[in-house]
Amino acid sequence: MIGLLVGVAAGYVLGTRAGRARYEQISRTARTVATSPATKKAIEIGRQKLADALSTTPKLERIADIDDTTSVYAPHESAQSQGHARNGAAR
């Protein structure tokens, strides 16, 4: 019985040491990836694309100038085709 307890205790100590070392390795790797300039750039691009996709502001393009202070705008063609694609899929 004491042999079993000694074996369990030894296994626990060795397992925790190996587990802690692996945890530290994973933690260092995660920290390196998270602080990488490439990762930060990818996150920034992803956030911008998500913001553009979720934006409720219509994308407009200038089609004519009436005078120096007045212009005519229309929805951008790609915004119209996306809207039609969504409406067609919903039907």
C-alpha cells in the first residue's frame, strides 16, 4: 500500500513538472504570436473587413456635380449587387 502511495506521489510530481514546462512553452509561443506585427496586421485587416461588412452606411459614389457646393450621389454598384444577391437568396 505504501508503495502505491509513493508511486502515485512520484507520478504526480513528475507529471506536474512536465505539465508546467509544457504550459510555459505554450504560453511563450502564444505570447510571441499575439505580439507579432504580422498577427496585429491580420487582426486589423479582419476588423476593418468586418466593420465594412456590418456597416449600415450605404456606399455612395459621385455621379454628377450640379454646382460648386452640390453633388449628386448614387449607391455604389457593388453595394447594389450585394443587396440584390441578399434579397434574391431570401426569397
